[in-house]
Amino acid sequence: MTRAEREAFLAAVRVGVLSIADGTRGPLTVPVWYGYEPGGELWFVTDRDSRKGKLLLLVDRISLCAQTEAPPYKYVSVEGPIAAIERADLERHRRPLAHRYLGRELGERYLAGSSAEGDGSIVVRVKTERWLTVDYGKAFG
């Protein structure tokens, strides 16, 4: 993929698969909702007290992969340093992600059902340094 293609692909609504190093165990690999705009940082929200949240405080870098689910398959994998971890804000972080992935109505119901959980949420920002991309539609016509 070209730079523009890979950035547009990552910016589209897809569930990302996040990988975080976990000491002597294999990496923690979990699905996440994320935000990304071409040329910017990748970001996602998680609970700071979850296994994921605790590991993020111990590492410098993460990887994330986003893919299509139907042929011709495509994927974009990014790796990079954590640029910032801060308390997540309902209006700047949690609500936009809920609406992005669930739409306005279902997103609001999701937020209403998880409002207490959101009190301990953090937003993690990642600088996208290394990219690995594949577009099998281009490779095989």
C-alpha cells in the first residue's frame, strides 16, 4: 500500500488487535476500538486497572493490527512508542469512540451502561513509527 492508502485504511472503522509485551509470558493480544487520523497518532481508551491498562504502564511500545474480514484481504500493522497516557475524558475520548463503533443511539446506551467503568479509563496515544501493510487485491489482481 502507498502511504495514503495505509493511512486511510487505518483511519477507517475497524477493530484493532493490540499487542503488549508481558514479561516472560507471550504478549497480551486483545481487540480494541481505536481512533486515528492520517498523519496523527493512534489512540485508544482502556481501564487503567485492567490487565491491559497495567501492562501499558510498564512498556514503551505497542503494536496494533487492523484487517479486512473478507477477500481480497488487506491489513495494516503499526508499531510505535507510547507518546502519552492520560485520564480519558467522556466527551473527547469515550463518547467519540462509542459513536464511531456503535452509532449515536447504541453508543449512548453503551456509555450509559458503562459510565461507572469509565471513571478509571485512560487514553493511550501511540506514535506510528513502523508500518507493515498487505493488499492481496493488488498482489493477485
